[in-house]
Amino acid sequence: MGSSVYRVHKGVGKPIVFKGLEGQYFMWLGGGIVGLLVVFALLHMTGVNTYICLGLILSGGGGMIVYVYQLSRRYGQYGMMKTAAKRKIPRVVRCNSRKIFIKY
């Protein structure tokens, strides 16, 4: 009996990257595509001409893709989450009373 040789998967622990799009931006792109699908259905059900619907959706989709790729390039994999978290940190913490420092 010969010994089995198994190759270790080299991509474990690495972020997902596809043509420059990283990590969380796949969700943003997927959510945008689903949103455009819903908008197309609503426009089509209200009786808007199909070619007008397609033009609006294709231009909106192109703009959305360009915007998501810009976000991915500007912030990287975790940068947008870090920026959002940084905005939530208060600039000043004020204490108008000494009661919290006095032990009973």
C-alpha cells in the first residue's frame, strides 16, 4: 500500500477577490443587482415602455458597478467598515457631575 499525498489548499484564510472586487463589496454589488431587478419589475408592471425600462436599468447598473469598484479601490477590504466605525466614535466625552467618581 502506498501512502496518500494530499495537497494543501493555498487559498484558505485569504479574502475573495474577483477582478479587483474584494470581500464585502460582493454583497453591495449583489444587493444593487437585486434592487435593479425590483425596479425593473415595478417599472414594467406600471406600464413603462420596455426599452425605456431597459435603458434606465442598464445605465443604473453601469453606474452602480463603477461606484462599487471605486469604493473597493478607495477603501480596500475592510476600510469602509473602519471608516464607518470611526464616524461613530464621539469626539468629546463630557462629564458634568463628579458622582460617577465618588464611591459610596
